[in-house]
Amino acid sequence: MVIPMVNIKLRVGPKGQIVIPKVFRKAYGIKEGGEVIVEPTEEGLIIKRKKTPEELLKELLEWKRTVGGIPGKLGDLKSVDLEDEFNEDIP
């Protein structure tokens, strides 16, 4: 199904809820009771269908193939302070 790139205005309910139109739910595989990921950006929010474990595994295997599949060894990160690595981006 091809989704035309159009802007659709949605009304926000009293609890901050929006209803994703049926055509989009169907096209992107969002089912009732399913989960979505909300990703904040500088321009607004991106709503994505949560990927299945199979999709995540496929992406990881593809990533491994593209980076050469260099396997890690136990202890490779023992000299790296992960807290410092994550705090570098915080102003």
C-alpha cells in the first residue's frame, strides 16, 4: 500500500491522546493494543511501529555484515568507562 505524503491535522484529546487514522495503522502494521515508539526530534515527534524481535535480529545481522562482523571478546571494554562515554554529549 502506497501512502501519499500529505499532512493530516489530528485533534488532541483531553488526556493528550490522538487517533492514528486507519489507513496509516493498516499501512504500518499498527494493531489495536500494539505498541509504538515516539521519537522526539527538534521539529516534532516521530511515531513508529515497534519492531518485532525478528526484525531487530535481521537489522543486527545486517549491521554485523556491513561492519565486517568483527567479534568482540570478553574483557574488550574493561578499560572503558561507559559512564564517561555516555556523559560526553551532556552539556
